[in-house]
Amino acid sequence: METNDDKKEVFTGVDHPALAADNVDRLADWYCDVLGYQKHFRHDKPVWILRAADGTLLEIMPKDDTVRPERTTWTPGWSHLAIRVESIDKAITYLDGKAVKWGGDVMPAIGGGRVRNLVDPEGNLLQILERNF
């Protein structure tokens, strides 16, 4: 009989989400300049693999000609990228200085903590998230 321990030996976690971008280099620069990612690898397609301070990865790749659908937090499919912060208040003060576009006020996070929505320069939904565990 298969157990959860068997699955843990096979599946270890999320390697990376990927964003399809209008301008791969410009969006990669924004994630580095504003959110502190570092450029890890660039493929000629062009595709950037970025690394966060905690080692998690983010892929920025070129978009195709599909029209971007209008999305909300609750639209079916992958919804947003939540970025963990130590202090949501410090993160907000910092991001205010970067003139980010906020998508609402701070609210309780599902599962504990506090969260606030924002968008990147291409309109991708992000959250900053402070957990209390």
C-alpha cells in the first residue's frame, strides 16, 4: 500500500512558476530591481530563470499571441504569485517607494497572517504575504 512517505520521496516541492511576458528582459529586471530576485540563467529564446533570496525560482518567458484574459483572484486556473515577507509593513513602505500599483488594502491571509495584492508592470497578480507561523 502506498503511503504519503512514499510520495515525499518522489515529489519534493515546487521548482518554479513561470510568467509569459511581453518583454522578458524588462520584466526580469523589474523582479530583480523591485522584489530582490537575482538573475540565475538566461536562455536564448529569451527565457530568464530568476532566484529569490530563499532559493526559489521564477521563470520569465516570452508570451505568444494569445489575448490576455481579464482575471481576478478567483478566476479559474493559476491565480497569483504570493511572495513571503518578514514584515508586511516594511514591505509596503519599501514598495510604496517603488510606486507599485496596489490591488487593495492589507487583509487577513487564509491560513494565518496578512496579505496585500499588487500587480507587476505587465499586470500579473502578486501578493506580499506575512505569515505568523
